[in-house]
Amino acid sequence: MNRVYVCSCFAVTEKQVKEHAEAGACTPRQIASACKAGTDCGSCVRRIQAILGRGNCPRRELVDQGMPALGADLLTVEDLAPAEDLAEDLSEAA
């Protein structure tokens, strides 16, 4: 079996990086979170960037629109109740 290592520090292969990308990792930081590649000496970060390219990535599309890439499915600030409403609810519960 011929393995092409992207990250020698953590023995991460090109196949593994591509699998993480297919699972939704769109940036070197997200790849690092998934498998530690790029977190030690850093010499593999450019190779990871090249593997990721500028392909279709839902998270990247969110970032391009100015939205957070991680936790994008969470509530937005506009969805939250005003602090006054929360304080009122807490005082009623006490």
C-alpha cells in the first residue's frame, strides 16, 4: 500500500485529509481539529490548503456571506429574547 503523507508529525495521509474534507472540513483549521494535521511544525498547512482548494463548501459559502462557519445552525442574536424579558421571567420564577 502506497501512502502519501501530508503531515509527517501526526502521520496523516492525503486520503485522510480528503475524507475529512468530504465530511465537511473546509479549512486547514478544521482539518487540524479533525486530525491534528498542521498543529505541530506547520509545514503541511500549504499542502492541506492545496488539497482543499476552493471547491464547493457550504461552510465556506457561509463565511463568504459574512456568517460564522462553525455553529451556523445555532440561533442568531436576532433570535434571542431581550434581556429585559429574561429578567422578568426570572423574577416571576423566583
